[in-house]
Amino acid sequence: MNSPQISKEKNLEKYSNIVAHKVHNGFKIVETNESLPYSVLFREGKEMNNNLNFLLFCATFGLWTVPWIYISQVASKPKKILVGIDEDGEPFEEKCYME
């Protein structure tokens, strides 16, 4: 009879660990709800130094193009994610669409 309660506590602990890990990696908690539970986390985009990237592009004869595109299009964008516990009791994480 204690198995569902223990499982629920383990899932809440997993949820808390996921949120703590994301906060440690630079995310900020925007919204949280303890009764459901879920949290919305947000991280600002990173500033890019295009002059340095252009110098790397020239020094590598264009091979730096792929990392430069990745940095400018993916890594430097702001991110918003939702972390919560689904109806089965398992923790999940998914991207939120930015407005």
C-alpha cells in the first residue's frame, strides 16, 4: 500500500532535481505551481562576438561557418522550457514556444 506514495515522492524528487539542475545552468524560474506541480523556466540569449567569429572564419578558410551558424541561430537564442509531472506521475521537460 505504501508503494504509490513512495513512487510519488521519488517522482517529486526527480522533478526537484531537474529544476535545480536547470537553475544551476542559468535558467530562472518564471512561474511555478506546487499543486500540479510544474515550473516554467527562462534563460536569456547569449551575446555573440561577430568580429571574433569572422576572424575564426577567415583563419580556418571558411570551416568555422557551421559552428558560427549554430551559435548564431541556436545557442544564442533565449530559451523557455516547462518542467513538470505528467498524469502518469513521471517528470517531463519540453520546450515552450516564444512569443
